[in-house]
Amino acid sequence: MKGILNLLKKVGTLKEKPRRGWVIHGIDNPETTAEHIFHTTFLVWIIGKRKDIDLERAIKMALIHDICEVYAPDITPSDTKGLSEENIERNEILHEKLNKGYPTTEQRKKMETIKKNLENDAMGKLLEGTEGDLEKEVWDLWNEYEGMVTPESKFVKQVDRIINLFQGLEYHKEYENIEYELWIKRAKEVIDDPDLLKLLEEIERDISEK
Amino acid sequence: MEKKKYYLTKEGLNRIRKEYEDLKEKRREKLKNEAPEVFHSEDVNPEYLTFRRDLGILEEKISKMEEVLNNVEIISSPEEGCKEVKLGARVTIEAGGQEDEFHLVGTMEADPNLGKISNESPVGRALMGRKEGEEVPVSSPIKTVYKIKKVRYQ
């Protein structure tokens, strides 16, 4: 049980980790990574139960999809000190993203490679000392999520996208300077799950009525 | 009921086939080793439960891959010089002052971070069937216009 207790302590720190994206947007007391995981997992369950997928695996995938953030760096354009070369490159991409809209496919591909390496290292560190069986299960779920081949991983990725959009729009109600248009544009490029598309339509109706 | 068709590029089909072979290999490895004892003292052995769970997941993934491979439709290249957006097209677009390139693929192969956009996404659906030079609006509540600058197949 020692490994479980250690993992519990480490994952628990996500309750105190504000999501950097919202910090950049100047949100007071922003959502933490743990809160984001809760919201994502909840939506995976309530929509996933209508689908022909392995719901238990999808829920577990949602639960672990961001736990590497215990150690994975969450770098922003304003953090310029002490960065490695690859982080500087990532920063430049993020900088461009903030100034010129979303990154292009080429920039996104570069960012993905860097992000994947950092997150894999972080996941390895997080799972150090965890019992073999649990460690293997988390790695399997993580690799499946990142591989985006199975219906479960595709669904959870898209839920992650829509929950971010939803949270951003919630903040927009209080912070009118938040430009949410790019998030909606991107969601329409990314989401193709029929149930999530219906939810997206409902979210759009909700904005229009405001 | 008509079986769902899975549209894949040749590249996508190779990836799915490899994934399928890897999963079968993992199943072979798992079954090669002796299954753990069902009972440990008087309790059910947790290692046995893990073994059953892992095997069940592998079987399910293999079965889903088989469904895809049995109902696959390869995206064929259209005639040379085709300027219409069809599955498999690489489309250079301009939207909101930004230029980008999308690869229009079926849902199985979609990976937006790599520029592979599903033909079942709202943007994918809107672009399908449109031609080079056309402006394609995707709206409600925010209207975005995608100008198709170039269509190519490779």
C-alpha cells in the first residue's frame, strides 16, 4: 500500500494546481487540474453511457488523462527564464498562438512532439514506486489515450476539448474580454462524435441566447 | 441494418493493421504464460483478476479492429488535377487571416493535432465537395469563412 499512498499524495497536489491557460487569461481563482479532470470524467460518463464503448475504460482514461501534470511543466510565454531549448521553441509557438490565433498544423505537430516527451517523462516520474499491476494499467490507459486509435480514446479526447470550451465560455460570462471565437472554430474542426456535436450545438444555442 | 463503413487512406489502413497485429501478439504472449491461480488461500487471487481483465480488454480491442478491417473502404485517389475536396484531399485553407493545411480523412484516422480532420466534423462536412477558390462559411453563432486556396492529392 505504500506505493498507493505515495501516488495518492502526488495526484492530490492537482487539487491545488490552477490551469495555466486560465491564469494567462487573468481569471481569478481559476479551475484546477483536478477540477478539470472531475468535469471531464463526469461528461465521459453521462454521454459515454449512451455509446457502444467500454465505459469503465473510458472513465479510467479520463481520470488519468492529465495526472502527468503533477510533474509536466506548464510553460507559458511569460515564463522565459531557465528554459531548455525545446521549451523555448514551445514558448515561441505558444507566443504565436496568443498573438495570431491558434497554431497552424505545422506548429501543432512540433508542439505535440515536445509535449509528448515532457509528459511521458512526467508520467514515468509520477508512477515511480507504484505497484507493477497498477503502473502497467495506467501506462496502458495513457498510451491508448495518446494513441487515439480506439473509440474510447477518441471519445475522451473530444470530451476534453468540449469541456475546455464549456469552461472557457463559463468564464466569458464574467470576463467579457475573453475571446472565445477561436475555441469554437477549433471545436468545429476537432469534434466529430455525433453526441458531442449535439452538445456543441446546444452550447452554441446557449451563447446565442445570451 | 447496413454495416458502418470505415474510410481509411492506405497509410491509415497500414497503421490499423499494425495495431491489430500488435494486439494479437500481446494476446499470444499473455496466453503463452500460465494463467495465475484463481484462488490465493481462500480469496480470489488479484493477479488472476488482473489477468482476466487485461485479456478481456485485448479481446475487445481485437474484435473492434476486426470490425474495422472487415468493413474498410480504401480512400481512392481521384483523377489527376481534381480540384474538388473529397476524402483524402490535402486542403490549403485560409481562415481568419491564417493559412493552414488540413488532410480530410475518415473518423477512424482523424487526428486534428496532426492536421487530419474528420469528414464528419462540422468543418470537414462543410469542405467536402467544395472546390479550389470557393469560400465556405461555417457558422452559428460565430461565422468563420474557410477560403479553399489549394486542393491536392498524394
